[in-house]
Amino acid sequence: TVKETLQNTALNVKSYALITKQAHNVSFSLFPSSTLNHPFAFSECPPLGLESLKVKDSQIQASSYKRMGLGPHRGRLNIQSGVEDGDIYDGAWCAEYKDQNQWLQIDAKKLTRFTAVILQGRGSIWSLDYVETFKVQVSNDTIKWKPCMNATEEVVFEGNKDSETPVLAILPEPAVAQYIRINPQTWFKNGTICLRAEIMGCELPDPNNIYPWQAEEGTKDKLDFRHHNYKEMRKLMKSVNEMCPDITRIYSIGKSYMGLKLYVMEISDNPGKHELGEPEFRYVAGMHGNEVLGRELLLNLMEYICQEYKRGNQRIVHLVEETRIHLLPSMNPDGYEMAYKKGSELAGWSLGRFSYEGIDMNHNFADLNTIMWDAIELETDKSKLINHYFPIPEHYTSEEAMVASETRAVISWMQTIPFVLSANLHGGELVVTYPFDMTKDWAPKEHTPTPDESFFRWLATVYASTNHVMSDPDRRPCHNEDFLRYNNIINGANWHTVPGMNDFSYLHTNCFEVTVELSCDKFPHASELPIEWESNKESLLVYMEQVHRGIKGVVKDRDTEAGIADAIIKVDDIDHHIRSAFDGDFWRLLNPGDYDVTVTAEGYFPATQSCRVEYEHYPTICDFHLTKTPKQRLREILAKGGKIPKDLQLRLRQLRIRKLRASTKLINRRRASHGNRLYTNFCNSMMNELGPVLFLWTPLSLFDLRLSTDGAVELCETSTMYGIIFI
């Protein structure tokens, strides 16, 4: 019976029934799609890998297909179509004919114990096509096919009721074979035969292989390779903290809409404090809750760093001692929990992507790009334009604004810690994108570079070129874009336009950030996590090390040696500035080369020096000591009620005389050019009335020191009005 079969295969389902129906005058057993109590109850056997591309195109065949864009190689679970009707990258396998003799066939390459089939309709914005019922057959030679039976009757499985929701069909008994076929029986009446699929099956040992260990894939690292829900994630982070208490700290930056904390793991040799000259780095994962690989990679990363630090791995020790690392594994925990409950193969393409409120956090950050571009178009005096630290619009910060609580928490986090470098981990593709992510005038796609284009390309290349899967020249495209043509990196706006976190980070803070699309499969099966870790481990480490490329230093007051906060660091020929942190330290990411760097701060004279960035993985030290302007010194002295030093008095007097002379020369030139008769008559009249005097028509002086009614000294700033000075 079905019940005995399910119990024997350790599959816990909510309901199972055997319903006998008559269709096309044939008696068969109809198996309903199963709803599981636990998301991984059917994962006794993992997926063959149609979605993850482990199964090659050559392993998938079909009875027929409409056209190349709907060929058998497109019959992969969750594959996404292009936006054009008739695209060569369409969203399913579609048979050329509408009859019950059509099939999609998968070659597992080895003897496999098949346990289940997952079916999905066609992914398309133009057509609605899906299979309603289907049969399954298996074979060892593609000549003789054995139908999936329940006792004496061939089983017909329930298929889809829409084109997007995956449906699981568990075989009544596991079938051992090399080939498996999906044979559609009925389909949406207004559509045609189209499907996307995944096959669950366990590869059987090859008796002819005397070296079985050579076929093993994965990693030698002893890490917790499984999917962690919220409680399990928190437990793992706590265990890492307990294992390495001297270099780790767990803190929360806020809560999700449903009240789940946004936990961050800090890794540093002095956790809990910003060290002068030590750059701050962050990884953010799980912005889209159903893109789960980044979450697991960051959990593995914190485990790995802890273990290797304790072993004395010098690369890791140096990274921990020279960098303050922040890992946020789940920015959207509410969305993740929704996807987790369905499981890796049944969550579909979008379940859990959005926040609990239905907000796409990747589109939820303030649009500072438009503010910048509008200012450039409207401002005639280009010297008045700002190119960094753009303020957030007031309407965005209001309580009524449609801004997710998770987004507000991350923005506050960005503003609190002086991050230098970051990466935002996503899933569903294999590519690294860099800013700008938004086009001008909301064009669908257009290359839109930042002033730091060359360095952003370097950052993207560093990750992509060290990632095992991305750097494989023989890999096939995930969905409908061939990023191999661009060496697996692309300007975000040249892919699709979005005012996302990368642009916000670049325009509102000092932090440079890219997006890493980690895998074709948004929710890889747990069995694939060791391979994914090994593919991404070096990329995660080498990308973090880039935070030490460029220049760094401290901006100090020349007299007091105190750090100067909010000093502006300008690099010649790069129209994007950064600012010093609260204790005066700064980091400017730059490619190797020679740069003229100028630092300015309110109340100080600017300072410029040349800084050379080498190719080595350590920054060039460029410290700056700024001198206060006389005006700033005078203000500080008067604010403290002190006396004006003689050197400052002399300096003020010199400035006053210099200003007076410059103004006199300007007036004389104007008088000579315009023949100011009124001025001459006025002078004669004054001499007749007052006798011989010396007077000047000039702007009033820079400073005016006066005694107030209570006897205190006051500093009055200069006026732009003209007047007569009698001597």
C-alpha cells in the first residue's frame, strides 16, 4: 500500500490517498502531489542536478520540441525565460505535438535509485502552459522501458495547477535504472505540453570502480553543511562565539517585521571597538529570503575563520588582526522562514524573496542617483556640486514611508560604522555586478559607470576569477544571460536598473559594495553545500583582503595631534570624495598608481601630498596634519574666553592690511575705467568741509573687534557693504 511504502522509505507526508479514476478510457491510480511536514522529508535522495546544472544539456533528450529556445535543455526546474516572445532562452521544454506520446528523458549516467519527480510549468510572461497529469518510466538501455506501477496498475501522477508552483510526485516504490522519462498525459486545456523538472535520486556505487574515493566531491573542511533556520542559525553563531570568544562578538542591528533579530557576527582581535587605522568590512546575505546560499556561506565562513585562527593559519591570523569583519547572514529572516518551510526544491522562484510586508529590499533603498543626476543638470556652477555623502530625502525617513524595518536597520548600521568595503550576496545567477546599478532616466539597461569604475571592475574580477564555477570556461548560462561573454562581471545598470544597496552605499557612505550572484539555484540542496563552499571559499577570503588595497591614514590637527572627523579626502581626477571617520582615520580604495591627494576640513588650511599605491596587498600610509586658519583659532579662543596671542594678533593685522590693499586696487581700477565723477566731486566736497583727510572707498575689513556693554570682547564678521574709512 501507499502507506506502507511511505513508512518504509521514511517519508512523512500529511496526506496520501489512492484514487481510482477513469481517463481516456484507461484505468490508472492517481497519486496526489504531497505536502510535507518537514521541508527535507523527501531528501533521502538528493536532486540529480537539473536546476543546479550538474546534469549537462547532453543528458536531457525529448520526443520533440517546438524550437531551440524550448528544447529539452530548457526543461530544468526554475529556469527563467528571456523577456521577448520567442526568445532563444525560453522558460521550459515544450513538445512540438499535443499527444500522450511526448516525453522528456534524463540520463543519470550511472545506476540510480529514483525516488521522486518535481514538476513545474512554463516560465513565461507570454504563455500559460503546464502539465496536469503525467506518467513515469525508467530504463537501463532506452529500448525497454518499465512503467512506474502500483501493484498491477500504471501510476498517473498529479501535475501542476499553475505554471510556477513546483509539485512533488513521490514514486510508490524507488526505481533503480540509468534513464528516467516523464510522459505527460493531460495538460492545461488552453495551452500546450510544457514543463520544467527535477529528479530526486541516489547514485548507486559502481562495482567496477576500485578507487571510489577519487569520485568524491566536496571539501576537507569540517563545517556544519546544512540549511539552518532562524533558531539553528542563532545556535551556530553562539557556538562559534563560545569557541573563539577572544575574536568574535554577536550583536543585533535591529529586528524584522515579525520580530526576528538581525544578528551580526563581528570578527576582530579586539571585538566591540573600532581600532584606529583598521578598516571595517561587511558581508550581507539573505536580502532576498529565498536566496539562501549566501546565508550558509557566511555561517561556514565564521566557522572556518574561527577554526583556522585557532590552528594558527597565518593568512587568517593576519586578516583577523588587521581587519574588523562584520557578517550579516540573514537580512530578511522572515522571508527565509517562508522558503525554508517549503524546502530547497519546492520553494519555487519567488517564495520568500520579499519581506513579510511584501517589500523587495533590493528596491527599498533611497534613490540618491536621481538626486545626483538632477543636481548635475540643474546646477550651473559645477564647483557647488557634491559627489559624496548625499543626504537621504526627508520623505524617505518619515514613519509613513514604505521602508521595511530591515532596510532602516541596515541603513542605521551603515551610518554607525565607517565601512570601507562590502559585498551583498544573492542567488539565481552566476555573475558579479558593480555600481552604478541604476541607469539615468530609468532606461531599461545602459552601462552607467561610477568615477571609480576601474576599481569596481577590479573588485568584481577578484571574486569572479577565483570562483570555481564562474571561472569554468565550459559552463553553460544559468537562465537567459550569457555572462561568460563579460568574464562573469557586469555593470549592474547594464543588466537591469534598480536603485539598490550598492549605489546607496557608494553615494551615502564611504563604502564600496558589489553584488555577488552565487549560483544558478537560489536554494541549493543541502548535499550541494560542501561543493558550493569549496567553490566560494577562496573568493570570500581574497575579496575581504581587498579592503587593504589603496591608501589609508589619519587626519590630525598639527598643534594638538587630535584626529579630525569629517575631513574630505579628494583624489585628483576621481570625482568622488570620501571622509575621515570620527577619530580622523580614513581609507581610500585605489588601484596601483601615483595619486595627488588633497585633504580639506572646516576651519583648516587644505593640504596636498602625492601617494603611491603599490601592487602588494597592503595599503600606502598617507597621514595628514592640518593647520587651523586664523579665523578658526580666533573663534576657539574667544569661545573659551581666552586672550588673543600676539602671533595671532599679528596674523590678523596682516590679513586685514592685505585685504585692504586688494580692495583699494580693485576700486582704483573700477574708478579709472568708468571715470567716476561722483566720487571726485564727493572727495572735493569732503575736503572743503573737513580739511585735509585721507579716506578710502573700500569694503569693510575682515574682522572688527568691539567691546560689548558688559565689557567682553566680541568678534564681528566682515560685511560685504562698501563704506568710507577716514584716517
